[in-house]
Amino acid sequence: MLMEPSELLERNARFAARHVPSGGGAPPSRHLAVVTCMDARIDVFGVLGLNVGEAHIIRNAGGIVTDDVIRSLSISQRRLATTGIVVVQHTDCGMQGLDERELHTELHQAAGAEPHWEIGSFPDVAASVLWSVERLQAEPFLAHRNRIHGFVYDVQTGRLTEVPIAP
């Protein structure tokens, strides 16, 4: 069921009543940025054992590295003191095996125009993590490319598996 704005405001009022402002500034205290999927089953802070204020979280469909992810990471590193990046994709992802041609056709028919962005499906989640990490390692706009790690999160067990990355 879709949440109505009135319910969102009601929930926010309960949150605001117990909210304690963060003592820190905008830079995350762990100097970490996380790129992950928008899947609602993923509690990013819980999965990684992080607290609010410790990391920047960048989410999109599939947790893939897009031009906008690079834009956000560049700002995160150059203006907000992050030095490490973690890419976390997951099992049972809707982007894995998605028929891009079918979705592209649907979007074109609905909008009457071609999408100006890549859909970004992938056949294998570990290979997609590796591709994303390698893209970041080669990205000249990033100031810190030596501390990038990739993981696959298993939505059934809650466990992370590190994807081996060549130096």
C-alpha cells in the first residue's frame, strides 16, 4: 500500500520528537562512502554495522556505478573527506537478468523518446561488483582509488562475501 504524505508527516513527527541532532559535521566520521542497491530489503547501516553519520550511502537500481554515482563520489571525496569506497550488490536482485531490450522498448513507447541513460542489468552479481570496482579504480575524478572494496550481500542469510579484486 502506498504511503500517503499525511502518514509520512505523522511518522516524521514521532521521529522529530525523539531526534537528537548529530554533533558532527557533514563529513562522515568513518570517511567511507557506500554504493549499494535501492532494494528495500537492505538495511545498509545494519548490514555494515554502521551508525548514522559514519558513511555516505549512495543507492540506485542494482548498486551499479553510473555517471551520477561517480559525480556523488567525487563530491564526497573532494569536499567531504571520504577516502574509502565500498560497493555492495546483492543476491536475488531484480537487475540480474533483467531484459534490457524489453524495458527499453516499454520506456520508449510510454515516453515517446529514447532513455538517455543506461539501464545497467547484469548476468552475474559478483562480476557486476568486480566491474563496478574496476570502473571506480580507473576513474580520474576520484581522489582516492586505492581503498575500494566490493561485496555481495546474501538477502537470505544476511552475510557479506567479499569479491576478490586484483591490485
